[in-house]
Amino acid sequence: MILAVWGKSLAYVCFLTLLLRGVTGKYNKNTRKSLPAMPKLITQHGYPAETHTVATDDGYILTMHRIPYSPLSNSTDTARPVVFLQHGLISSSVDWVIMGPGNGLGYLLADAGYDVWMGNARGNMYSTRHNKLSAMLPTFWSFSWHEMGVYDLPAEIDYILTNTTQKSLRYVGHSMGTTMFYVLMSKKPEYNAKISRMIALAPVAFLRNTKSPFASITKLVPSGVLFDMVSNWPFFPNKKFSNGLLEAFCKRGTITQKMCTNTLFQIGGFNSNQLNQTMLPTILHYFPAGSSMKAWRHYGQLISSGSFREYDYGFANIFKYGNLYPPDYNFAVIITFVSLIVGPNDWLASPEDASLLHRKLPNSEYHEIALPEFNHFDFLWAIDVKTLVNDKVLSLLEVDQDY
């Protein structure tokens, strides 16, 4: 009981400290060790890697990373089915390769013969450019995952299909990466024809049963146009000070590592047996990778309302939507087949909320990880992520082969 209270308190302290330092703090270039950036993170293992940029209709310039084939497969075969991977909140394309060949989903998909593309949503460390706005301006950060779904995903998907001459692709998302998908398909249902199958890891749409203090604290954040005008700034940006502090704080053998792991558990759920503590400092070199405060606040609105709906601007909803309340996203038009994969101990994307989502989606199936302690971050970093998650993803994709 004491440990739980301490962990929750520490989560709040870390959140406030790192957020403020991430936005305003100066940092020393020598505060953290040098680790390879994408795509060198991939090529160091002998896999080919590419970097692509695409501009959205509203001017954001996004970076995508690609593993076109595996050294274990025939590199001359160009007719490869495409899989698109989309990360969650304050994450990046690194999520899919950080655990290395044989474990990371990006590598496993390439080994299985897929052409693997990894997106980076606006506002993370690989997508902080705009064709007119500077990332130093509050207007740059005036977006949530709604805009990521409406603008980012169509730009990336269309670019991929054009450059691979494919008619459709498969989509795998984690957390916010699943939220973006539901937004896209609800607002632009014509993309049902461009995504042949979707696999949702830790699916997030409804947040009625979240246990995470990290998520629940958003209920205390005011909504409305006036607050939005003064609070558009980065959310957990990847900076050498803050990420370097996390690396040192969470290094194996330090007296602070247990506090560090407890903080992560307070966010996503407890599962100490699956946390790779040796890898944790490396993970925290790249995570958090940044997003916007508005994206985080939008999730808080879902907790308060109990609905999956568009951003709440307060009284300005009358001018924005023609109604006092924002409209719900329409699940009825999402006809792409969706496989929901859920963690039994996920404090952010709870089984109860995932079950409700399953009932709302007209064409879906529900799978629960066969480990009672499995949490939100285990989908990416678990010691047994290959056998518990990624092998399942590969088997589900094999059902939908059209090559």
C-alpha cells in the first residue's frame, strides 16, 4: 500500500518536473550517452533502412522510416505486402525496432517477407517541421490526435501506396496509433478500401475504466478556447536534459531504479517480471519522444465524457460543430476488419473499454494476452514480447495474404 502511494506521488512529480524542464529547460550536451538514431538503429543490425518525408494537407512535414526487406529474404522481390506501423502518444518509430532483431516487430515483419513502413506523428522528435510554422510557435502545437488521424495518416498512406504501387496495406497500431485509425476511418471512410486489415495493440477509444494516474490527472486540466490559447506547447519532448535524466535515474543497479520502474507501472500497469531493466536506459534514450499537450488533453476529455468524440472547445463548440457538445466518431462506417489485442492488466487501455470498443466496431475480433499481469508498455518492451504479442500479430496477418 505504501509503495503504491509512493509510486503514484512520484509519477505526478516526474510528470510535472520533466514537462517543465522539457519545455523551458536548458541542457548539457554531455548529459547522456551517444546512441544511434534512426535509421542507423536499423542498419547496424544488417537490415536496409530508408527515410522518407511527406507533407500533410495542413503543412506538417512528417518523417517515415522503412525496412524494405530483410537480409534473411530475397531483396530482389519487389512484390511485397506492405505493413504500416503507427506508434502511440509520446512515442516514435523507434518503438518497433528498439528490442532488436528476433524480437522487434519491425524486424520480424521484414523477416516474414513484408515491406515495413513506420510512421511518426506530428510533434514527435522526427516530425517537428512545418512548411510555414516554426515549432517555437504555440500555433504549431495546436493539434491533437484528431488532426493526426485526419491529416497525418492519409498523407502517409497515400505516399506509401503510390511509391509501392500497391492498392492497399495492413495497419498495426499501438495505443494512440489505434485512436488515429478510428478517427481516420470515421472521418474519411473511403480509406476502408486502402487498409485491408488493422491490428490494434492496446486499443484506445473509450477510457471509462482507466486506472492510470497519468491519464486520470487530465480530468483536472481545464478545457475551452481561452485555456487552449495559452497552453499549446510540446508534451514530453525528447531533449537531452530530460531523457538523459531518465536514463541515469533508471539505470540498472542504481538506488533510484525501483522508483523509476514504479513510475512506469503507475502509468501503464504493474508487471515487473516482463520489464527488461537492462534495456530500460536505452529505451528512455528515445522515449518519451514528444507530442502536444492538446493530444493529452483530448484523452482527458474522453475520460470525463465517457464517449469517443471530437475535441471539446467549450462554448466555442457552437461555432465549431453547431452544437454545444462535440460529435461522436462514427464506428458504423469502419468496415475494415479490426483485430483487438488487449492486455489484462493494462491500466490505460483496459479490457472493459476494449470490450466496449469491440461491440461498437461492426467488423472486429477480440484477443486477450494470455498473461494476467500484461500491461500497456509490455506490447513494446516485454522480455517475452515475441511470443506473447508479435507471433500473434504475424499469425493474424497471414490470414489476410493476397500475394
